[in-house]
Amino acid sequence: MSDDKNWPASPVDVNDSDFQDFVKKYPRVIIDCWAPWCGPCRMLGPVIEELAGAYKGKVAFGKLNTDESQSTAMSFGIQSIPTMLFFKDGQLASREVGAMPRQMLEPKIKAFIA
């Protein structure tokens, strides 16, 4: 596992230009695809913040504004937001669509890092 100090403790904003670098930098990455006008995205935001702190050193969380980074969103076929993309070793492993409370999301993260 990578050195804990290099893992972000809060979600990192990513965009079309740095998305691939971020996904490849950590062995486990979850990208929250969102937009500022999206109500469910705003509900999910604080959950992602909490989880980023709780899973520092295990999962790096990124936030992709789909309005500003349309080519990345299109390349992953993002049709509705929020969508979370789960990457293992730089490869898309799974996705979750829709806002969910921490108690629903956390078991998915635990299974992802197991």
C-alpha cells in the first residue's frame, strides 16, 4: 500500500486534463461525477467528504464536474449524475449511479477495497 501521507484526505477536483493521471496515481480510486445544478449530487457531496477522510490511505476520492469535463464524462458513458466510478489499478472496475446515504455506500466501498 502507498505511503499514507500521499493520499488525499478530501476529494480532489479532477478534469479532462488530469483525470487519467489521478486515476493511475492510486491503486484504488472513486470518482464522483457531478454537476453544481444537480440536487442529488449536492446531497452526496458531504458523504463523499466524510468517506474521503475515513478511507484515506485506502481509497483516493476525486470529483469530476461533468459540465466542465464533458469529454471524460462521455468517454465513460455518464448518462445520469451522480455516478461514482470505481477504479482499481487504473482500470474501471464498477460504477454506482444515484445518490445514496453513507450506510448504503460504505459496504460497496468496503467490498471494493477488500
